[in-house]
Amino acid sequence: MGINLDNVWGYWSTQGPLYYLMAQLAWNPRQDGTAVLDDYFRRGFGPAAADVKAYWELLEQARRQMDERKAAWREAFDVALFARAQALLQQGRTQLGEDHQRHAARLDFVMAGLDFLRLQTENRELIARLRETRNEDADALVQARTNWERIEQIARQYPLALNLNHVSRNVSGGPLKSIHPDLYDK
């Protein structure tokens, strides 16, 4: 018996619960998936577990909205969603005292993933504006480049948060090409 995974890109800060669940179920496929995820949140985030779990559930609801209601990305991942997500993680942060430094570091890692998701979402819209204006919207280009620089900073600060091959300056294609301010199809 074995497993074959072809769509695990190494985005730990945005896919951590999924990767944990897959690893645990590969080890023992008879486990209760909900119990495995509860273990992930409890062990990974301690007193912040409930807030972090609520954060991931919020993102999952947005993703489901895209599938079930055929919502566009910008409808599912709108400014209000990012505000709610940030508030949940900030609330989790308030649950962690000085004796929870490992949990706090993990929460910061997840916050980096949220920042990446927000920047990626913004760049989707900015690149669309550039296409519509035939690259004449200088403000959109400046903002898209600023966002990309922040994505690169996240990748350097948290090397396991994002797949470095997808966010390096030398990326010539791949899954993030469409949001890169200098590489998208014009």
C-alpha cells in the first residue's frame, strides 16, 4: 500500500493542516480526520488553538464558496474576509503568554501565510488592471511590484512558509507567474 501526491507544493504557512492530515492519515488511514485536525491545532498552537482553528475554517468556507456558489476569487477572498482572518489570528496571539514562545512562533508563521494570501489576492486584481490598461496603469505596476517584494521577504524570513522556487526573482513560470508584475502574460 502507498500514496501518490502530485499537488503538494510546499506552502506550509497556507496548507499546514492539510499536510498534517495527509501525513497522519498516510500513517493510519483509519483515524478520525476531525480528531487529527483537533490534535494539530491543540499541539501546534496551545491556548490559541480555537482561534487558529476558526481561522482555517474561515478560509475553508471561502474556498467552498468558490466551488458551491461559483463565486469568483475576489468575491470569496474579499477585504472583509482578510479583516476577519487577521482578527482571529490576533485574538489567538492574545491567548499566548511568555511561556508559549513556540506556539507564538507557529502563529507568526501562519500570519505570514495570511499576508501572502492577501498579497497574492491583491496582485490578481492589480495584474488584471494592467492587462485592461495595456500596462498603462503605473500605480498598479508599482503596487504589484511592492507586493511581490513583500512576498519575497516572507519567503526569506520563513523559508518553509512558501515554496522558494515559486517566489524567487528568477522564476520564469510556474503557478505564481500570473501574479508576478514582470512575468504575467501581457
